[in-house]
Amino acid sequence: MTNKFSFGAPVFTGAVVEKFSLCKSEFPVGKIESEWPFTWNYNLEKTDIVFGLGESVRGMNKRGFKYVSWCLDCPNQSENTPSMYGAHNFLLVFGKNPFGIFFDTASRIEFDIGWTDQDVMTVKTEDTGVEVYVIFPSDNAKNVLTDITRQFRALIGQSYIPPRWAFGYQQSRWGYKTEADVREVVRKYRELNIPLDSVVLDIDYMTDYMDFTVDKEKFSDLKGLSAELKKDGMHLIPIIDAGVKVKEGYDVYEEGVKNGYFATKEDGTPYAAGVWPGRSHFTDFFNPQAREWFGSKYKILTDQGIEGFWNDMNEPAMFYSDDSLKEAFDKLESYKGKNLDIQTFFEFTPISGSTFNQLEDYKRFYHRVPGSSNPDEKIRHDKIHNLYGAWMTRAAGEGLEKISPDKRMLIYSRASAIGAHRYGGIWTGDNASTWSHLLQEIKMLPGVNMCGFLYSGADIGGFGDSTSRDLLMRWLALGDFTPLMRNHSAWNTRLQECYSFKNPEEFKSIIDLRYALLPYIYSEFVKAAVNGDSYIRPLAFDYPNDRRAVCTEDELMVGSDILLAPVYTQNAEGRYVYLPEDMTMVTWSDSRAEQKPMSAGDHFVEIPLETVVFFVKKGRAVPLFKSALSSEQIDMNSAYLVGDAKSCELYTDDGYSRKINLNEGMREIK
Amino acid sequence: MTNKFSFGAPVFTGAVVEKFSLCKSEFPVGKIESEWPFTWNYNLEKTDIVFGLGESVRGMNKRGFKYVSWCLDCPNQSENTPSMYGAHNFLLVFGKNPFGIFFDTASRIEFDIGWTDQDVMTVKTEDTGVEVYVIFPSDNAKNVLTDITRQFRALIGQSYIPPRWAFGYQQSRWGYKTEADVREVVRKYRELNIPLDSVVLDIDYMTDYMDFTVDKEKFSDLKGLSAELKKDGMHLIPIIDAGVKVKEGYDVYEEGVKNGYFATKEDGTPYAAGVWPGRSHFTDFFNPQAREWFGSKYKILTDQGIEGFWNDMNEPAMFYSDDSLKEAFDKLESYKGKNLDIQTFFEFTPISGSTFNQLEDYKRFYHRVPGSSNPDEKIRHDKIHNLYGAWMTRAAGEGLEKISPDKRMLIYSRASAIGAHRYGGIWTGDNASTWSHLLQEIKMLPGVNMCGFLYSGADIGGFGDSTSRDLLMRWLALGDFTPLMRNHSAWNTRLQECYSFKNPEEFKSIIDLRYALLPYIYSEFVKAAVNGDSYIRPLAFDYPNDRRAVCTEDELMVGSDILLAPVYTQNAEGRYVYLPEDMTMVTWSDSRAEQKPMSAGDHFVEIPLETVVFFVKKGRAVPLFKSALSSEQIDMNSAYLVGDAKSCELYTDDGYSRKINLNEGMREIK
């Protein structure tokens, strides 16, 4: 049962697809301390667990920190980073009186979940309005967490389903500059028989980082390259950035200016800020014509055979604006020649870094009001900041649907808000090559899934800093199970392709498992999307009455049948695993599976570096196929089962179609 | 058996106290790839473990990362931080052929421990000479790790032993600005009956951050305050910084300049760089007269009743130099008015932060050659960088020994190198309020202990960022067992004194355990120092033949009898504990202990937030005393034993004396 409330003057966000009238009765949980600005308090019982918040740091249980939804480019994130790339304002309070609560708002909102006071949760906005949906379990709910999640997902609409090939392994690096670089990646993977479905293109493929251009010097024939790779079951996935370079003669820039498609300053002229191409304008995705226009531009690349994209820098990230840069220089000037003591020096040092993603800059430009039919009504960016990336994804999603009405295309984004989950997936943004970010992904994915972003994953091996071989291997072992499986790294780091390390056959084995599982993963993903379930979720969803399971933060339920306990500690030879019931342990090594029964309870399981271990629930089976070099080359008749059941049902289709009918596509494997 | 080798032209470091002639035979382990610059390779077996490296990030097993010994102010350390505040170049390779290896060098040295190649360890210097000591186990060694460690510690001399009160709880904050602030801290602790031995004074007590001054406006009567606190068993611990403010009329500055006690530029004039007081000079601790002079200055404060100090900023940290600041401004100037694109912007942003701790600055000044009798012989700072803080500690240690020849004084330092362990302790530098830094401490302390720094601990609750209540409680539970138990935080963070949170009686209980254990901790500490053992060590030392124990990275052996398994995960209700043998589990809650026998093997142990758990080894006992408000008020006849033995021996003395004779001080408790 869902109750809707409204506080202040909420802006249309597009997150919700079900219509609800406002609830007239009292707010049913906690206490509204203030309606405007909005403040809600809720007293937490000692054993209450707060799930949710999607892309955010710390535990599956969000208690003990102060989070702020404010889409932010935050590559140096740590457990003390309050804001990440996405804004996912859904919480699931699990305790004596479980409920879900969704704060549907376009701007900044703060979640103090037992930080100021361990036993109090406080949710606050500054000056934005908010629609609040409180979801209680259905009367006859067998499982309250699943039930609440399904109700929430019905509220926000079905999750995006990418084409099947998007579940293949993707190799990326900020540093593939030419056709030759791409060919080398493909050649080396193929030489070593390591499966590969996609090569991802970062900003270097463009001319001067201009969206929807291809540098002809470096990629003389993208269409030819694309066709050549496709023959071997491979795809290219180019990047599209939010900022459009200010440059005379550049058609996208000129069309945007001519038609008023860019966000504007108060005086109505286009707003400029510096990103990769230098000064850039930002498409006003809240203007339906602008959105359609930007979405239609993807055709420039689909015409060259491209079927997948990633949208980046769409928080939007801003390195500087004309104003913030001038202010920085003026301040620096004033310090010149001074003897900088403690006070003045610490004013000085942050200045040149201070132009990044400034709130002041976000207050300097305006958009069409989302959902408004009045083209002259404007709203300041900061009031709808958290929607910007989401609506860029919407532009791409709607655009690609028009360009290709029958066939699904791949799209994933950095910035996001609930609502965008219907149009694309996300990766969890720039991270670093650290074991703590590997663990962070384990704890983050269940929340991301709850919020509808089923197609998701972190940059495997870590984006910033240099990985070590063992970190990459352990991360790939987790990546075997995440819908988006992308190895990505930054330009100034150690090469991170599997062939850059010794004994690449050990990498091959790990990636082979992905392909052995791929039809199952695809099937479970589609089922979760259609049913409003989480493809990845905390153990609490499956074992809500087992307190040990409920508090387990380093194991995951994957699909309907798998329990995963990834290794996330350097030099570990194994790890503890808690099994809430008897299960089958599957050990994958040297591209082969072995299985053995395991009893419920605590185990220390040895998991050598080159090995991947997962567990199949009691009474279930998971099909493993013969691995192949690409997803489309998997022999669908090669399956054998692991687990203690005799058969399983798998959803299969052409891997592309936009129409999903599970019943039609179900196939039994024995 | 210790073999000594010499490569290049090593500078005297003062680390080693035993005389060895150079070994004429071939280097006995691995391969010297190059003598100058020095490069040594060693092939690691898959199961080899590399312990050591003292204050450094990552695991107890150092494999899988590239570390650089280069004393550095690194408050934002993560697992990818190669250099920390100390330079501790001792490794203990544990495998089929165990050995210890100490690289005695004054400057930068790099340890690639299975990072570039998982199975190869490479140790390199750039242009510094190095004396290398290779230590093999004695023929009849019962325990090779203990044996090698004892040989190493005999080589470098006995560890510093602080006065007994230094094992009491210390409350610190960058932000106690006045006598009134200190009195408030004391009053609130005493009101709540939470034990407290010391209040630590950060830079605010000085006049304009000038060493050996006391701001009379804020501390009108330090001597009186000190005497007043001492009556109640409490001490003040003021900070001393490395930099001496350049200021006419300031006696320390003027004496230093007059006598040539400061490090100089190439032209012989004192070198200046900016730290807290603005432009400052740096005492040349390698000049014996300068060292003695600086050491004697502590008397200004001991005359006011001070008996403990912390030396800070002695890497030395430098915010900027005259040169680096000018360069930064010149570069900034050149970017003015430009359209900063990707290249130029990323040159621009780091500039104003680029003046911190620049290598170029460390090449701009000179010292007396350490150990040289020739006052005119100079050496450039970068060649002996890693000794600077160590020799500042030496200055303080030698100075305080002269000032107070019979009584031990407390001294701990931020920067350090092996050798300084004879003169003082260390805290592990500026950290942050994160669970990962709590875990980092668990993994770091065994290495720090191996290298001789027995008196050590991290800033409990975390220095930078704001703590949460639960983090502070879990960290205090670990701090109960670290010789230095200091709660410290930065000025712009949430208040972190125990009384700043709700239910302070739960904090009292945790700190009461420290005082219940204090006589035991003191006894075990002194024994470890005298015997050349590690007070805190990996389980491998006690259970070398148990692979599970050897690979356990989140449990510690403390003293002779305790196994510790701290909780380091937010919202955890317990944790896994591996016990290599049957033990007694002691559960401390509500200021009382309960015990129960536990069998060897794996356990999931419930450990509620307000509870501290530790384990006593089979056949051993640990005495718990009645807690008291300060260390000197502990009733030494109030002990009862936990564990399965009937008695234990405890070392007791006056808590101050410099002469240590264990046999004289031993006392049996039944």
C-alpha cells in the first residue's frame, strides 16, 4: 500500500509512472518536523536496518553516516564522501514495522541516518519541494522486502533492459586513441582466446572532444571497423559527454545556439563552463525539443553501426566557469608577495582547485521547467540539479527508441536519478584501483538494484590509480556476476587489459565463467526487470528471519539462485562465508566447474586467486554453458547444471527485441 | 646470524648500535642487480609472506604494492599511498627460508613487493648508499620469527620506554585554545568518572606557533595548571614543531641564527619555508651543538611541570618555500585570461597545492653530515631526508635525559626512522575518521612494533573528518590495547571527547577496561622492550605452523597472553574470530568482565557496540585491576585473573625510573 504526500512546491521529476492522489491522513511514519523546508525524523530501533540510497558509500545498511543526494563528479571518493554520481532517494526500513519511503525531489536532499544521533534518522531538504511516497507491505505479503520493492518498482516503472550482448565482457581504457589501438585490444584478446564482446571508446575518438564527431585522422573508417568487429560478435561503445564545445562552424553547437537548445544565463544567453573541450554549453534536456534534438544526434553514430553508448560528465561536471575562474585569479592575485601564514596559506591553496563543480556556478544558469508546457518558464539549475544526467539518459533512450524502434540499444550513464532507470543503466562512476572500492561495489550494488538500476557495475580493476594483478583478478571474479562487466582505467595508469599481466590463461578462466553463466545472467536479469525484483540484493531479501543473514554485508544474492561471497582482501587465501541454508558450492578453476554440497552455517572457504566460487541455493540449479569468444557465439545447447535441482527454466529471446514476453521465451534445461 | 653488506656510499644514520664488519661472501639472498644505484631482486614463492615496513599502508603481509620510504605529511592517506610519516626499512620474509633484511639508508628507498610482478620483490634506491643487514634464524631457534626479530632489535638497540602514566588515556584536540578549555575537558571527564591521564596541547598554546613559548593570554599560568592537574594524576602534553619562526626578537630564532644552528641554503644562510608560523627555519639536528641546544630548550617547559611532549611536522612538512611559492605564482600568472582546455586546466589546478612538501624544496638546503666531526662538511637535505624527524626525536630524547637523568619523560613523534625508536615513540600521524583507518591501524601496528616502535598508536576516532559515535567506540576498544591511547581530532571536525556523545557511561566502560589492564600492559610493554620482542605482533609469531593463523590479518597478538579480534565494520553485531588453540574469551561490558572457554577454530562472536572482547591464550592468565580515574590511582592489590592459569607474573616499578631490572620488579599475582 502506497501513500503519497506532498511538501513545499515539488518540481516534476518524471520518476514516478503511477498516478496517486495525495493522502489526506497524517504522515504514517516518524514525524514531519517541518513541511518547508522539509524535515522528517524517524526514531530507529537498535536493530532496525536501513537499506537503499542506491549509489552511495558505506554499508548495505546505511546507518551511521550523513548522505547528501547531489550528483557529483567524485573520483576520489572514500567512505566519507557524502555525494556520488547518482541521486537515488529510496530507503527501505527493515525492522518491526518495515516500510519503504521514496523522496521524489529534483534537488539536494540530506539523509542523516543515525549519524548525529545513532537512533534517529533525519531527512531534510534545503528549499526544494518533495513528494514523499510511503510504501507498506501488502497484507498477505510472504516476504515484506520483496513486496515493498516490487511496489516501489511498479511506482517508478520497469527497468531498462539492454541488448543481450551488453552482458558480454567490455574492455575499456581512457587511452584507445586510434583504430589501431582498438584492433590491438581485439587481436590480443582473440589471440589468447579470452572472450570479449565490446571495446569501449573514451573521449579520444572525437575531434577535439566534440560530441557526435569522429576524428577522421584517428578513426578513418568507424563504420568499417564497427562492421568488421560485428562479424566477430563484437561492438564498439563510444562515449557521449554532456558539454557541447563552443566553437564556430561546429554544427551541433550552431544548431543548439540557433534553436535555443542550451541552458541559459539569467539574461537568456547560453551558459558556458569548461569541461574536456574547454568552454562548452549544456543542452537543456528539460526542453522537449532540445531533448529530441540531442537524442536524434545519436543517429550519426548508429548510422556507422554503433549500437551502444555511455553518457558521461552529466552531473554535469564543470571544471570551471568564466566567473569562477576569474574569481580564482583575482583571489590568487591578492596573495601575491605576501608571507602566507597559517590562515592565508590555507585560504590560498584550495583556490585553483576551487573552480570544480561549484554550487555558485550551478546557480548561474537556467532550464525549462521539467514537464511544463510553457517554454518561457525557467528554473535555476540548482533546483533541478539531480535530474540533469537522468534526463540526458532519457534523451538518449527516447532518441534511440525512435532511431531503432524494434531493437534495444545499450546505454549507460554516469549521473543518474530514479526515473532514468527506465531509459538506461549506470556504471558507478570513476573509482580507483583499491580493494576498498571493490568492497564498496559489493555493498553498493544491492541499493542500486533496489532503486531500479539493474544494469549496473563498477569499473573493474578501478579507474584511477594503477591496479595490481591480484586486485584485477578478484574484481573480475565479482564482475562475472554484475550485469555490466567492464574493465576500465584512466590514461595515466598501468595497462589493465587482461593480456597486460602474466599468466593470462588465469584471466581467461575467470572471464570464461562469465560466458558460461551469460545466458543465465541474461535470463535472471530480464526476469528481475519484468517482475520488479532486484537482480542483486542483500541476503535479507531471501532470509529475512535469519538475523545473521540480515546483517551480512559482504555476501550477495544474485539472480534467483546464487549466493556470492567475493574475496575483497589482498593476499587472502580464502574467506568466511555464512550460508543461511544448505547449498551447493561451485568452484570454477581452469575454465571448469566442480561442485560439492555445503551445510548451512559458517565456513572458512579457501579461494585461490585464480578461482571463482559461488553457491547455489538448496533445491535450485544454475545452467553453465560452454564458454565462447563472444556472447552470440555461446552454444545454447551446451548447458549442464550445477546445484541440487534436476532442471531449471531459462528465459531466452533474440537478445535484441524491445518486446518482452517471459512466457514465450522460457526454456527448460535438464 | 647477521651479515652486513655495504653498497654505494652510505651516510651514517645512527640506526644500528652493534658493530659488524662487512661480510666478504656473496649476498646470501636474492640477487643484487646493481650495486649503485642499488637494486636487489628476490623471487617470492607463492606462499611467502613479507612482514615489516613499519608505518605503511595495506596488509600485515606487504605483498602486492609498491612502497616508498620517504617521510611525508600525508593526512589523506589511502591504501594507495606509497609513503607515510615514517621510514622503517625492515622486512621479515617468512617462508621456506625465512630471513630478516634491514636497509639502513638515510634517504628514499623503494620496495616493490610483488606489485610489478606478483612473484618478485625489488628494492631500489635512487642515488643513496645503503648498508644491508641480512639476518638468518639462529641454529637452535624455537621460533624463527621471534628469533630474527630479537636479533634485529639487538642490532638497533633497546626500544624507548615511556613513564607509566603515558599508558593512561590521553584526550587531545586541535582546538584547546585556553586554560579554560583544558579545565573543561578535565572537569567533564571527572564528572562522568571516565578515567583520564593526560590532556594534549596542540599548536594553539604557543604564541604565534613559536616553539618553546606559551601564550600568556591563553595560558596565564601553565605551571599552576600543570601542578593542579598533577595532584589529580593528570599531565599536559604540549606539541613541539620542527620549524622555528623567523621573527626578530624571538630568542630561539635569534640564538639559532647567531650560532648557525639552522639548516642552510647552498650559500650558507638559513633556509626558510612556510609552516604554521609562516616562514620558518629548521634546526640542523645533525649538528651536535644544534641538537643539544634544541634538546635543552625543552627545559623551558619541564620547568613548568611538563613531563611529556609530542614532536610534530618533522618530516619536515613544508607548506611552501620562497622559491616554490614564487614559481606557483609565476605559473598561475601565465594562465590568466586563457581559455583553459583539458591540457592547460589540468596543469593549472594543482599549482596552488603544488608547493606542499616539494622534492625541489628538499634539494634547496643543507645539513651537517650526520656523525661527521667536520663542521664544514655539508650534505643536501634530500640525501638524509628520512633521518630528519628521527634526529629531532633524538634531540628531544637526549635533551630530556640531561634535563631529567633519573626519570623517564614521555616523547612521541610524527616523523621517524629506525634509530629514533630508542629515543621516543610515535603516533601514526594524521589519519581520518574512517573505518578503513581503524582497520589500517590493526594491520600497521605489528610492523611498527617489529621495527622497534613499541610505544605507538593511531589517533583514536580519527584526526581529520568527523567521527560517528560507533566508530569512536570501536576504535577505543582497539585503543584499550595500544601503548599510546590517544583520542585526537582536528579543529574543523565534530567534537570527539567521550562526553560529546550520548550514553557516556558506555565510553566509560570501554576506558575502564584500559585501566583494568594498565598494569598488565605496562608490564608486557617493558618486558617486550627489554627482551627485544614485539608488544603487538601478527599471529604468525605465536603460531608459525598454522597457515590459517599465519594468514590472519585482522587479529593481533598483544603482550604474551592476549589475542585480539577488533571489530572494524560499521553496524556489525559481531565478527569472525579464528582461534589457533583453545582460549578463554573475556567479554567486558558495563565495566565488568565475564569469561568462558572457547575451542580452537572458527567462531562468529557477537560483540555489541558497548562491549570489548579479547582472548587469553591457553594456560595463561591476565590480571584485571579495579579501574581508577588515573593510572597512578590504580590499586595494585585489586587484581583478579582471567584466563585458565592460576597465577601470573607482572613487572612493576615506580613507573618512572630509567633503570629497568625486570627481575627486581617482578610480582606474582594469584
